[in-house]
Amino acid sequence: MRIPRFYVTEALSIGQEFTLPEGTFRHAMQVLRLKVGESLILFNAQGGEYQARLVLAGKRTAAALIEGFSPLNSESPLHLTLVMAIVKPDKMDFALQKAVELGVATLQPLITQHSVVRIGKEQTDKKVQHWEGVVQAACEQSGRTCLPPVLTPLTLEQWLQQPFAGTRLILAPGLFPRINALPLDLPSPFALLIGPEGGFTDEEVAQCQQAGVVAVSLGPRILRAETASTTALALLQHRYGDI
């Protein structure tokens, strides 16, 4: 049986009897129904992970004894930002989840001309908080020891105006080079732009190219946004990362 992993924000140390935070308590005790004596893993995004054993399981509180530390480093050597146009909630959650599993370092939601989902200022914080929850769960599941930050959504124009010392790519249909044909010596870090359900407009693609963003293609078929994101990230990790 796979040992469950939990992200916590608190400092951890070997020998510490750690009281599980409320959210971790609910997941461990009410969902997974862990019992005293069972093992669990804790990590706090400070590097490595801690082996622990449940020593208290009450109705409202639980505690684990931290018994060991592993300097595990499961992070990708490729520093990759996913710049993802905001799509329908279930598709967005899927894309972010798979991006985390594939080792993305930063997540930048994007507002584009064809974005079907629009969020107001009052909804932004709630959306980002939800996406952070998706990221946390994906990190716990995939064995990552760092949590990629989810940045505040930007428009394409705002994102292009930000300085970026590396390689920016935009996925677009057309006669553009494939990812596996890109030069191996492209400068890192990388940023990958993925459009919404309706894709980027020709104007947006041209705007990106004028700003130095390199257009790439996944071939003749039109993929859904979440499929394109997952596929392109996997190809980039294969060519420049650790897959």
C-alpha cells in the first residue's frame, strides 16, 4: 500500500510530535481513515520529506511522530512556466494537475481574446485559492517536494510586457516547428503559452512573435487545450528535462 503524503506549512523536525492541521486531519482521518501506528509522509516545500507514524487519532485531533527525514529531490532540472489560458473549470483543473505531475515550476493563468471563462476581480482570489488546492493535491500524489506557485491571472498583453530571460514558446496550429525539432541549446528558463478552447487569434500569435515568442506546433490535428498542454509539457520535459 502506498504511504499517503501530506503537505503542511509548519516547520518539521525528527522526534517532533506533530499535531495535524485541520485540513490534513480531515483528509487523513475522515477520508483515508488512518489508524494509530500507520505511516504517513509529511513535506513542507522546504526540500525533502519526513517519515512519520500516527500516534494519536482522536475525534477532533490527531498527531504523528516524525521518525526520519529523506533529502528527496523530485523536482525537474527544467525550470518551466505554464502560461495557460483560463478554460472551463474542470478542464483547467485537469491541465494544472497534469502540469504539476510533469514538473512545471510556475503556473500563470492567462486571459485571452477567446477565453470563454471570465473572472472579475472579486472572483480572482477564490479562483487562485482553488487552483492552489489542485496544485497541492497533485504534489502530494506525485511525490513532489515543492509547490509551484499559481500567479495572479494576467492578460496576454500584460504577460508579454514582463521581462523574461529565457525561451518563450506559444503553441499554435500551422507550419511551425515541432518541439522535438527545436535546438537543444535554447536558453532556460522556458515558458509555454497554451490558448483557450477557441485557440489564440491570428493577431495574438503575431503579437507574441513580434515580442520574440517562438511558435511551435503539435502537428496537423487540433487538440483540446488540456490535451495540448499535457502533450507539449511532456515533449519539453523529454527534450530538455528529466523524462
